[in-house]
Amino acid sequence: MGYTKDQLLQRLQELQIDFVRHDHPVVLTVEEQAKYVGHLEGGLSKNLFLKDKKSRYYVVSALAATYVDLKVLSVRLGLGKGGLRMAPVGGLEEILQVPLGCVTPFALVNDSARNATLLLDQGFKTQKCCYFHPLSNDVTISLSTGDLDKFLISIGKDPSYVDFEANPKVGKDQPPDLASLVTSVTPILIDQPENTATAKPSTSNDVPTENKPKVTAGKTSSSKQSNNVPNVKEKSKNAVQPSINGADVRKFVDEIIDKASSLVLSEINEKSTEQQGEQLASSVSSALRKRLSLDLESLAMMFKNTAVTQGFLMGTQAQSGRNCPP
């Protein structure tokens, strides 16, 4: 269970951080938020929750007027041009533990988000105060960058301010200028049974452990039994099965959908880096996953069963050929 709005505000008070609270109806975009606090002195923020190919997460917090080119930012972080994309809804819920429209630096107060890389707009420092949602988008608080830094330091995050509109050259003699800011730790998410929008980070443990005992059992069986046809079946089954078994079909499908949704998300993100873009991208990703999941799972299972059957038949035929007299 993540921090609530009231718990966060209480923590700010305990840290003796000065902030002004502005209550308003629920808002999902910077434009809607501006209707209630845009007339006040200070800078509104837009906040993006991103993910790279290694399942590392990023919170990008910038002034509403700052242009953030994700392709350029990705190169500057040492991730290549296509290394960053909008994080799926599952990551939003499990890592930041906030709903859509509530991404801000304050979400890093949750233990599950401590390994996320936070990038702040250096433009914040030119403002008398800045506006953020305190984990809930029915409230906006304003505070100075000095007080924001004080909060971040209290949770063990070193504030990193970036010129998002810069585009320095990156090459052999000019390494990525922001690469040192990337957190090397990859969070491990809780595996969810259905419709999760987050693929489990790939580790060596993803290969089912039951595959190893089957191989060992096959070898032991061949030394003790005179009838070796079952052994051929077992070996053939293992030979044609790369990394997908009955228990892994769901994960296989999730990985395919995650790749497909990432392509859609990156296209949407190129058109808009506002919170409205984040809302649309997450919605499209969720719909894509929901509609394709069952069909892809069925196809994957058919593929797996067909491969196993063909492998078994080939193994049996080969064994029969060896058993026939010359």
C-alpha cells in the first residue's frame, strides 16, 4: 500500500517544508489544472512516467512549456534513439503506486519507486514556486525548488536538474552526458495472473526449473530401462521446446503484447508529451492488451502443442528406424 495524499502532506509538514494547498476537481491534463492554478505565480509541471528496454523506470518532471524530445533524451541517457517509451499502466500501479494523472516527483516517496530515475527540468529553478499533485489529482500544491530538494534528499534521492531542450552531440569522443544519472537497479514486479500491463523483468530464473529435472530423468531412465522409446519422447519434447511450456505461455504472450503496445505508445508519445498524451497512451496500451491477450495465448498454445507433437513423431520414427533389422 503506497502513501496517501494526507500521509504525504503530513510528511512535508514534519520536514518543515512550506507549501500552499489548492483543492480543485479531479484533473487529468495540465490544461485542466491551469484553470484552477494557472493564474497564480509560478510554473505548472508536466510529468511523464517512462520505461527503457531493460525495464528500468524514469520520472521526467518538466515545466509545462518545456519541450521534451524523448528520442534526444534517450540518446543522452545512453539508451539509443528508441530506448525510452511510455511505461505501461501496470508499472504505474506497481512502481509509483498512483493512478493515471498523478505522476509527480512525490511518488518516489514509495519504497517501490526508490530505484526509478528522476529527471527534473532546470527551468524549475527560474520559478518562484512550482506546482505538483501530491499523489492525488484533486489537489495541487506549490513549493520552491529548495523545498522540493529537501523532500527528495529526505527519501535518499539526489535531485538532478536537466536542460531538456539541449541536444548535445553524442559520439565516440562525446559520451552521453546524462548516462551517469541512470539507476542501474531494475525493480522486480509482483507477477499478476490476468491483464497485467507490465512484463516481468527478464532474469535467468525465467527459464522454468522443471525443464532441468526432465533432462536428468531422461538420462537416468535410459541407463536403467531396456525400453528407450519413452526416453526419445522426453528428449524430443525438450529439444523442440525453446523456452515456452504450459506455464510460460502467459509470459510469452505478455512479452509479445508489451512489444506491440510499446510501438503504439512511442508513436503516440511523438505527437504529445503532455499529461494528455500520457493518458491516451496508457489507455491505448490497456485496450490493446485486453483485446489481443486471449487470441495470442491460444495461438501460442497451439504452436507449442504442434511443435511438441512433431518432435515426438520425428523422434519415434527415428527410433523405429534404428530398431529395424538391417
